[in-house]
Amino acid sequence: MDGLEFQGGTSKTIYFLMRMVENTGKFDWETARIDWVDLDEAEARIRQTTNAIGRKRDLAVLEAMPGTLRR
């Protein structure tokens, strides 16, 4: 599957759907923390974001997921 493009407040972001294979706890310099949550928790966290453009983009990412992964 190709990545899906979404316009944010200051940049365009391309998302790829992934599943965790192994949680090593090691991240690169861009990532401070990763939380693996279910879709409902992801949506709840996104709705707390104060950046309206980013919030709209991230909710669109969830909605773009294949139907089998969504509720």
C-alpha cells in the first residue's frame, strides 16, 4: 500500500499503516516517545490537540484507514 498524503499546518505528511512487530524501546533523534494505543484512544488523544489544522489532518488519517481496521 502506498502512503496517504495529508496537509498539515506547516507541511504535508505521508502516513503509512504499520503494525508493531517488536517494541525495542529505541527511537531515533526525531522521536521522544511512542505509545501503541487502540483506535479509540488514538482518536481521543488527537481530539485534545490545540492545532486545529493538525487535528483535522490526524482525524482524516484515522478515517482513511481500511474499513477492517476501523470500528
